Amino acid sequence: MSQISNKIKKITNYLKNKIKRNSLNTKIWFFLILFSVLILAFIWIIEIVFLNTYYRNYKINELNNATKELYKDFKQNNLNSLSQIAINNNVCIEIYGENSDYEARYFNQGCMEFGNTNFEVKKDFINSNINHKKYKLINNKLKNDILIYALKLDDSTYAFLNVSLQPIDGTVNILKSQMIYVTIVTLILALIIGYFISKKISKPITQISDKAKKMGEGNYDIDFNVNIDIYEIRELAETLNQAKNELAKMDELKRDLIANVSHDLKTPLTMIKAYAEMVRDLSYKNKDKREEHLNTIITETDRLNALVNDLLDLSSLEEKSGFLDIKKFDIVKITQEVIKKFGILTEQEGYNFIFKHPKEAIVTADEKRIYQVIYNLINNAINYTGEDKNVTITIEEKPNTYLISIKDSGKGIPKEETKLIWDKYYHNKKKHKRNEYGTGLGLSIVKNILINHNCKYGITSSKKGTTFYFELSKK
């Protein structure tokens, strides 16, 4: 007994592990069986419980149809089709004419003839002086119910239609025995088909779920594609593949960002410390040397401060938490102010800023943020322009917007990289180097500012240079 008990426990535990209560497999199986049970229950109710009621209503409907057809034909003085009416509707018809030329009988099998036995029905209806009346009698010969519809056609002509209600208890018993077999077979088939359908649908979803768990652990070397022709599951797999690729890309960018920011933080900190030690130990008595070393410390501190500010700006913009102060301003004036900021580069290093613009260009945007966009784009052009050191800034008027473009004269960007150029540190991705001007986050900040403004923006590039552009609304 103990061995049998242990085997039962093992089977029970196996089934519990295999059939999880809230699993998709179990749910599909359960609902398919439930659907089959509901359909069978509906058939049982219709075929067994309400069969007598349905049969009775059906026969009454035949009687009513025959009555309407008869009355219509009589009014058209056409009683030649009475036999056809009786056959089509399975009813018996008797035309009785008191002091009338009309008198005819049309009988079908199972109908009750109007003889002396039922003379009282005729007498009752004729004496009632009403237009129509229904009677229910028992046919002693066939032991079944008879429904009679008495109809007054004119002052001296009457129609009596009757229909037989045959006992259907035998039919009901046959249907019951058939339904028992049908129910058993249907439930067995529902169990088998439900099992295979649930396995077919749940298996790929389970596979996708297992792969998603691996992706959650940081493993992006997986493929969510499954061999199934269900549209929604294939679409889910494609969506997860896209999400995986984006997450892998973001993870790589995150690592690069940390490495690059760490490099850009470490370099100025190292220089600040080194020059501070030099001032302390060597140049504190030499005024010129001390000033030179202190200026280097200030420059590196400014660079460090710019990097931190750019990181804070980028974080704020990516979370869309940066408030936009939308107002009207002159984009020409703002651009001129930015160019003045880089004036020292014209004097000391020979950079040439070519500015093409109308007299005035009033736009609606956040003035501070757009100043930042123009500054970063010009700064980027400075870093990548050609040997002629030309940077061209153009403001062009359009019907509802102003198009602002900044062009360098460098070697250009490969077409496949133009969509990636907006990523953080992308231009230093393969081999990081310290930026001479800026922090390496400028284009990513530009992209997020323009997205928050719902601006149209983009990049075009050739071997003769690269142009960054964006549009601002006039209104």
C-alpha cells in the first residue's frame, strides 16, 4: 500500500509541476474545454428540455400560416388550392357552409375528422358569433392532442383547421441516448485537441519568456524569432528583437560614456593636481610661472565644469524634465552672439566664420536652449572643419519656418554613420581622444533639445564637408 501511495504522490506532484494553475497552457486548455461544455449544455437544453415546447410552437405556426392562406384565397374567391394548403402546412381543413354552396374537407394523416363526435365544436363556434376561436381536443383514436382553429369566412361559411400534436417522448429518449455519446466523445476530443493547441501556442511564448529572462540578465546574444505562423507571436518576437538591439546599443553606449567621461574627468583633475603641486613646490616665488600655472588650473577647472554641466543638461533633456521657456526672439541676434564667443579663435588660430542671414528672423522657441544648440553645432564644426578652417552659418527664410544650417569643410561622414552621429561620444567611439573644444556630448544635447521643440532637424554630408540643419517656427 505504501508503494502505491508513494507512486500516486509522485504522479500528483508531476502533474502539479506540469500543469501550472495560471500558465497559458492551462488557461487555453481550460477555456477550450469550458467552451465545449457550454456548447453541449446549450444543445442539451434545446434538444431535450425545450424540444416539446419547440415542436408545439412549430405546429401552431403551421396552423396559423394555413389559416392566413385559406382566408386570403377565400376572399379572392379561390378555394381550389385548399388541398395544397393542407399538404404544405400539414393540417386538416374543413369548409362548412350553412345555407352555402361551400362545403369541402381536406384531410391528412393524423388529423381528426369532424363527425358527430366533434359536432359540439362546430355548434359552439357558429353559435358564438365571433370571427375566430382556438380549441384543444384529444383524439381518442390516436391518443394525441388536436389543436383546432375555427374561422368565420362570411355570414354562412366557416372553416375548421386542425393539426395533430404527435407524442415525441420516444424521440426525446432517442436524442438523450445519442447526446450522452456525443457529450462523451466531444469532451474527449476537447481534451485532446485543447492539449495540442495549448502546447502549440504556449511553447513559443514560453521560449520567448525564457529568452527575455536571459536578456534581463544582460545577455543580448539571443534571437527571439520562433518557428510559428501566429501573427501576434511573430510580431512580439520581432518587437523583442528590436528592443534587444536597442538595449544592446544603449548598453554599449553606456559603457563608452562611462569610459569617455571618466577619461575626460581624470585628465583635468590630473592636470589641476599637477599644476597645483608645481605652484606649491616650485613656482610660488616666480610670479610669471605662478600665473601661467594658475591659468592652466583655471582652464582645466572650466573644462571640468563644462563637462559636468553638459552631463546634467543631457540627463535633464533625456528625461524631458527640462522646462522650455517658449517666446519670440531674433535668431540672427542670438547667432551673432555665439559667433562672438568664438572670436578669439579667429584672432589666434585663423578660423573664419561665414554668416549668411536676413536682417531679422523672429522665431518662437526657448531662447536659452536654441543658443545652446547653435553653440554646440558651431563648436562641432570647429572641431571637424578642413584646413581652410571655414565654418559657414546660414539662416534661410521659408514660408512658416526659418532654416538654420551650420557647415564645416571637413572630410565628411560616411552615409551609414549619419544616423549614429547624434549618439554620445560617437565621434570618439573607436578611439577616444580628449576634445580640444567641447565635451563630446554636444550633438546628443542638440538632438534632445530639438526633439523637445518638435523641430525638423538632420544632417547631410559629402567629401566636401558636413552640414547640420534644423528649422524653427515663425509662430
